[in-house]
Amino acid sequence: MLDTIPNNVNLDQNPKLQRALLHWHPKFLDWWKEVGPEGFQQDQIYLRTAIGVSAGDWAIYDYVKMPDYRWGIFLANPRKQDSIYFGDKIGEKLWPQVPGEFRKELRRLIVTQGDTEPASVEAQRLLGKTAPSLVDLRNLFQINVEEARHLWAMVYLLHSYFGADGRDEAEEMLVRRSGHEDHPRILQAFNKPIDDWLAFFCFTMFTDRDGKFQLAALAESAFDPLARSTMFMLTEEAFHLSVGDTGIQRVVRRTAELMQEGADPEKAGAIPLAVIQKYINEWASACYDLFGGEDSSNAATYFGTGLKGRFQEGDGKRFPDHLALDDVYTADVVEQGKWTKREIPMRRAMNACLLDDFITDLHRGLKRWNKVLEDAGVTERLTLPNKRFNRNVGIYADSLFAIDGEMIGQAAFDKQIGDWLPSREDYDLVQRSMVPVFEPGKVAGWIAPPTRGFGNNPTGFEYVLFH
């Protein structure tokens, strides 16, 4: 087994870690075969595999059966800084080992991040059966195997640095299941079903983008193995985000083409803009909750101790002040039924800052999608829900807000929620569009064709060799 794991962590020189992984690996494969992509385990998929972290090693393309994929363990190259550069320990050396006083907090961060990776594989396990093209089918499986590799990255940290507790946590990650009534995944958004490809594109656009910002914050960590693990994960995560962004853009493009022709998208088997908008509202608002409370003592602790920084904390451009002791974050909140301003100490507002960066990033995607509508002469525009809408976590969880963020009563909310979030009828409409297309170069009628292939191959390449 060990010679099938490409790595740069000297696995061959660590007998203790070898024994731990030898014990974990068969259980991982059992998990993959039970709840990984259903119906395609014996097919040859044209996938990229990382065998190193250099430019020529992290994207090697070839056909492989997914159970035989080489899930590697990689740390990014050493950082330019060799000392802590934010929080209360600025100037101290980065930690090559887990400090005893932060053992609990670091384990919690790693377990929470690690738990999200298998959750997405589980939620997407049936999507291959309705793939709109072979390119999309390949992309789905590429994301699946890389999410599983990201699980390996976190399991490596748990096995290497947390002893028996880490081994137990690694085992538990293979026990929980996305959406399971008794053993759900830790974060609620990772228990949401992904029953159609529009939901998949929204997941990779919104939920994986939350992952981008969480990984980027952990990539600033004073615990160097965690930082370098997540830095390399971000290299692969960029592809996941592009699948979501371009996927939604292709759905919008096809709908816009039909509208430009004077056709009814629903009658033509495509997805109306109003339904696309509802999916955006659903997934974006669910992901706002993933950032946690806007006023958080845990966030302050993580920053002050150097466990987790801000997005691009160390790039030397965004934040001249790496102590964050004097600044405040001002939030509009409702108190006793009235709007007021609340000043949150900056360290306690780290989640709010990360959420704001996330929303700024999302607007870039909205701009691209709306440009498609503009070019097609369609007057409608897609929007993001306000960050107060549909919240279950944080300072807005105890009040009701309309899609634009204005406070609203229960009766008005109940009357309009069907205009904002998908109904059963909307899900059924999308599901009716999900007709599989497995012929090279062909694409389903509800989505525009992909614009690029992979591994220097055209979009009409045979990306899946069926058994």
C-alpha cells in the first residue's frame, strides 16, 4: 500500500505512521466503495494525479479506475517566513509540532476541515448517472478523488501529531455520513442533498468557495504542517471553484440563448432564470452560516494564538496591523426590534471579515453570469441574497429578513419565501432536465457546451472509458 501513496513527508522513514495508515487505508477504501461515486468504479476515468508539489508534478493526466487512484500526502514548499507574523506571538518561530496548550483547538480545526471533504463525495455519489456530458462526468470524478485526497491530508496530520486521539478522529471521519439522521457530518451545509447538477454547480461555486477562504485562513497558521497542507489543497481547490463558476455560467448561457430565440426555457427542457436565482439564494445563504458567528470568542482565540489568520494575512499588502487589537468591525444589527450599530472588537469579528471577503469574491462570479445575460439581450439580472437572509448562525439568526436584508415579519416572510427559495416543484423541474449524455462531444440540452478540455485534449475527447 505504501508505495502507492505519492508523498513528500518521508513516509518511508516513519514506521509508526506507516502502521497507522496501513490500519486506516482498508477502511478508507471500504468507505469509498460504499458511498463514493455509484456505478462507475470499474470505468477508466481520465484524471489528474499529483505526484509532487512542483509545477510539473501536481497534474499528471492518465486513465485510472477510481479505487486505484493514488491519493497522495503533500506539504507545500516551505514558507518564506519562518516566524509567526500575526497575533500575540509575532516573531516566535513557527511550530513544527503541536504546542500542548493548543492541542484541543488545533485538533478541532483539523477535524472540522477534514470532515467536510468526505461529506461532499457522499452527497454527490449519484450525480454521475445524470451527467450532461463526458467532460462534466470527468470533472465530477476529479473533484471527488481530490476531496478524498484532502481527507488524506487531514488524516495525515491527525495520525502524525495527535496520537491515539488523532487516530480515533480519523476513524470517526469514515463513520459519519452526509445527511445521516444519527451520524451526520459536523457542519449542517455538508448534510444538504445534492440531487441534481445545478445543485452540484452551486455547491462547487459557493460551498467549495467557503472552503477556499477557510483553507486560506488556515494556510496562515503558526502550526507549519497544517499551513503547508492547506496551501497545497488550495492548488487543487481552484479547479473545483472553476467547475462551479463556469457550470452556472453555462446553465445561464443556455437559458439566455433560448430566451433570445423567444422560446420558453422550461418547455425546452432548460432551467428558467427564476429557478436558477432560487438555487443561488439557497446555497449562498447556507454558506454564509459556514463562517460561524460574526462575534466569536473562538475566532479571537484562533487569531490571538496564531492558529488561524485572516485571508491573505501574510501577503504584506492587506493588513499593516497584524495585532488587530485596536480596530473594530461595525455591524448593523437588530436589538429590541430596531436597527442599531454594534461595534465588535476586530479579533472577535474575524469570521465576519472572512465572510465579507467571500461575498466580494462571489460578486465577481455574478458579474460574469450577468454579462452572459447582457450579451444575449436579456434584461433580467442574477443577484446574491443579503448576508442577513435565511441565517441560522450568528447575529442575524434570531430575526427574519427579506432577500434584500430588510427586517420582515413572520407572515410576510411565509408569504414570500416561495419566491426566494426553491419549492418542491422547482426541484422537480430541474430533475426533469437531468438527462444523461455519455457520447463524446455531445451535451444535454439544458446547459451550454463546455469550452475547454483537459490534458491538452479537446472537449470531444473520450474522457471516460466505460467498462
